[in-house]
Amino acid sequence: GPDIFVKTMIKLKDKIDNLYVLLSGPSRGYVKKELSKNNIPFKHINLKNYKQTPLLYCLIDLYFIASREEGGPRSLLESFSSNIPVVSTNVGQVKDLLVNNINGYKSESFDTDELSELILNTYNKIMNNEINQIINNANKTAYENSYLSQKDLWKHFFEEYNEL
């Protein structure tokens, strides 16, 4: 949903002082063009080594997932484990792992008005230090879904599979 992302940022540019977008990954041409056209400042960083990704989470206040379809996204659990609040569309593992108003915020639609309001409300909670419980719950969700927490479940799964 790059179009959803851009339209949402346009709605927020006059509502969030000093709005600044950090983009990562390859192929962000459309988003960069549209952000520039709408005078929304941004930085695009395409890391050569995925292991450097945690450094990017240190630079942001909030992570926005604007996808229409997703296999993951991996960024959900990365954000949770990095103590970064998430606002997302209801896609992929977000459906299973993000509990609205408990460990993050999700929209049931792709409506940019709804998404911009969720982001604005979340941003205000961040600025007013009213987000700690959400962050703590998200971090717990990340841990519960980590390799360390699930390795015995996988071990049991493969032991059962081998017995078939």
C-alpha cells in the first residue's frame, strides 16, 4: 500500500509538527516522488546488511504498516521487540498478533482518514508518555513469538512429524 502510506502522510503533514519519514529497503521510487511532491521531508536508507536493521528502529517514534497484503510483515515483531509503537492495517500476522489498544493499533479498513487518526492519536500518546503499557505488551508479544520461546514447540512438532 504505498499509495495508502503517502495519502496518510499527506493527511498528517499539517497535524504533526516536524513530521519526518524514514524509509528503508529497496525500490521506494513512488513513495519518494510523492513525498517530495507534497513537501514531506524524508530519508531513504537501503541497508546493505540486514543485521543493521535494529539501528533504524532507534531513529523512529512510530512504525506504520500500510500494506494491503502481507506474508508477515517481519517489521511487526521487530517494532514490538524494539519498543516502537505500531499502527497497521489488518494484514498478515497483524491479524493474529496485534490486539487493538493492547499492544498496538490497527485499522479494520484501508481508509486513510482512519489510519491518519490512529497515527495522530498514537503520536500524541507517545509525546505525552501515555504509551508505556502498549509498548510493554508489544514487547511481551515479541518475546512470546521469539525463537527462544517457541523452539520447544517446534522441536515437539518435528519429533511428532518424524514418528508419522
